[in-house]
Amino acid sequence: MSARSAEGRNGLSSTAPRSPWTGLDRKAVTKNDEQDSESIISDKPAPLHDGKDYNLVTWDGPDDPDNPRNWSTKYRLFLTTLCCITTLNVTFASSAPTPALTFIAKDFNISVEAANLLTTLFLVGYIAGPIIWGPGSELLGRRFIFRVSMISGTLFILGQTLAQNVETLLITRFIAGVFAAAPITNCSALMADIWAPAARGHAVSFFVVCVFIGPVLGPVVGSFVPESYLGWRGIFWIMMIVTAICGILMTFFMPETYAPVLLQWKARQLRMADPEKNATLYAEHDKEDWSFYGVINRTLYRPFYMLYQEPILVLVTLYLSFIYGILYALFEAVPLVFIDKRGWGLGPDGLAFIAVGLGSCLAAGINFFFSFRYASLIEKWKGFPPPEERLYGAMIAGPCLVIGVLLFGWTGQYPNVHWIAPAFGMILVGISVSLIFASLSAYLVDVYLMYSASALAANTMCRSAIAAAFPLFTVQMFTKLGINWASTVVACVGIVLLPSPFLFHKFGSRIRRESKFAPCVDLKIAKQLEAEGHNLV
């Protein structure tokens, strides 16, 4: 078989660019400066003939319209917006019932502490869900996971709406949390599917705003509904309707974006079109271990194995878990500041959370600036700047977080201090939490690339576990220690974790060299640039 005919069979152009870092495990390129090792699929190198495997199905050159990176900008923006709306919806559902807990406790004749399990169990669902949805999307594709999770999540929110006893309410709340974890785990991975590194930071900025505005909107909306004619069940009806709309949009408008699955479909179609001629064609995804053990290894096992093996993932997860816990601690601390200390009503207290949302929006603008800086490095680094260049947002947000928490606590403790002072502290907390989340999430995606969904799944599980625990002790801590000293305890933990992004920036590349999951493409390119006489400082 001639090289030309073989390349025609699997859609490869004879002018398609080859990877400049041949020594890197099965790295395939996709598009000029958008070349990305996220196209890596299998741990097993394909059999080669004259240095090329003519049976391996890849994209039809760098401009293949079937490659999600080459879809129109408008369409990719639409998909990004759909992901952001869906993420906002599921995070809104995590905190929306919080203001109604006293009403729910009264209706079911339980304590308010027991009612707090509504928030805790939903977040416990966030722990269980990523084990399935993150690696599952790397196995079956993003679209299938989104459809199953959104439709099922809608049904279990309906179960909460119609619950006639607290047991039903708590069980359906937990299961709804399991399904709600899918967008949080996979939306950022989907953005890595469709956006090149230069633009990915902008998309992640919007995603992170939705991750944090969702829980903030929960108390804002939930504060007014229970006292209306809708009652506390009105909150769950709102959640169910919005989730159903998102599920319909995901079902009809979300395409498959995961390159390994798309190439697997392409290989299958080519074999079906001409079974005799194309019998030996395959995609890298076909070469994965599809035995029961192989599937379990890549789904349930991989996130835990990565946590065990990857120090970067462990440290980033600890920091993000603390950040996420602070956000849910605010849901319990803010009423103490504005209702107990200042005598505000339930509705106005909910509006105080707008300060955190405002901070998240400001953080998105700051993160945009850093994303432009990252994009300016793309050409110099041949498409692969060091992931550590994503950390500047977290580096400035760490000190800002400590200041914001202390300002909120020490001005919130004293009713004679104007309410705008703790509100400003909440704005600083909103900026910090969002910036740290955006910066470190983008860092994990760039470090682990094709394994990013598994890394984010592990991260989501751990941070949700810590966030789930916070509502169970926050009120007691802030009541017994006082808002000022309890905030000081939180700030001290923030100080301990504050050096993390600085240490990653300095030593991250050394740690990544020993990683079993980080491709370290930038390190390969750094050697090339140094050989060419470029100054990398």
C-alpha cells in the first residue's frame, strides 16, 4: 500500500504537520499553535511502519472541520454559555434551600441542625458523582454523561418537591447531588476540548463565575420564596423547572466534543463504509482496555490513584477544598452578622450575598487580564506555555482572601460598625475565592491535559467533602468563638495555605517531571528553545 493511498483511507493529508516532539508518548498534533497533547488517547504506542502508522485514524489535517477546535467561534461560545448556565443551575441548587431550613424543620418536626443535612447531603452527592462522571466522560464521551445526569437530576429534584417526609427529602437530595456533580466535573474539561490554550482561560473565567454565583444566588432567591404564598416547596419547584430546561438544552444542543471518542466514531464509520478495505483502521480509543477491570481502572480507580500519586493534585485539592469550605461557611455566618447582630429580615439578609457575587464578577475581569498575558506566550512556547503561568491569579488572591475574611469577621462582630464594612469584606472574599478557583482549575487542566477530567473529579470529591462538613459546625464555631475570632481561625488557615501557588510557580516544573500523568510538553519545548539559543527567563 502506498503512503498516499493509506493516508487517504484514514483521512490524513500528506501535508498534515507532524509532532515536533516525537519522543513524547503518542503525542499527536492537531492545529499549528493550538497543538495540544490533549489529543493523547492511549498509553500504548501504535505499531509503526516506516515511522508512521497508516491504520491510525486521526484528524484530516490541522483544519479538519470535525475537530471541535475548528468549529466556528460563535458555536463554541454557544456551547460554553450552555455549560456555564448548566453549572450555575446545579450550584444554585446546592444552596437555594438554605434560607428555608427553619420552615422545613418546622413542617417535618425536626431540628434546624438536622435540616442542615439538606445542604450537607447534596454536597456529599458531589463527592460520589465525580467518581462516575469525570472518568466516565473520558470513557463514553461528554454528551452521554451530560444527558444522563441532567435528565436524572431533574427527576430527583421533582422527588424533593413532592416529598411528604424528611427521609424522602434527604435521600432524593443526596441522589440529586450525585447527578449535579456532572456539569461541575465535566464543563471545564469540555472547554479544554473546544478551546485552544490561548482562549481557554477566557472560557474558564466565565465558568468559574457561574460556579460561585450559583451558590450565592441560592440564598438571594431562597430568602424571599419561603415567606411567599409558594412556601418552602416553591424553592424546589424553581430548581426543578430550571434543571429541566437545562436538561432539554443539553439533550438537543450539546454535541460530542471529546476528541478520542469522535475519532473512534470516525474509525467505526470508515470500517462500516468499506469493511474489506478499511478493516484494519482503528482509533487510539479502540486500543484501550475495554475489559471489566480495564473500565473500572479508568473510571472508579483512576481519580483515587491520581490523588495517591500526584503531589500537585493533592496540594491544589487541599487549597481549593478550603476555599470551597469558606464559601459554604459564609452561608451560615452571614445571617449571624446581618440578622442576629443587625436585625435584618430574611430577605434583606439574602441580598447581602450579592457582595460575594459582585466579587466573583470582578474576579472574572482580573482573570481575563491574566488570560491575555498567557495567550501572549503561546507563540514563543509553540503552543505550550508552562502551566505555572496560570498561577498569578491565585498568587494575588491568597493575601486578598486573608484580608477579606478578617475584615468581614472583625467588622461584622460589632453592630455599631456600618454594614458596608463586612459587605466589603465579602466582596474581597468573592474576588479571592473565584480567582483562586479559576487559576488553580486552569492549572490542573494544563498540567494533566487528557487526564484533566479525572483530576478534576478527584478535586471535586475532596473539596465537596470538606464543604459538606462546614455547615455542620460553622454556626457553633461562629457563635461560641464570636464572629471575629472564628474568622481569625479561618484566616490563619488561609495564611498557612497562602504560599502554595508561589511554591507551585517555583517548583512545579520539577515536580511534574516525576509525574505519571502530566505530559510536560512545555519541558520538551523548553529544551528545544534552549538548543535554539532562546532566553526563557
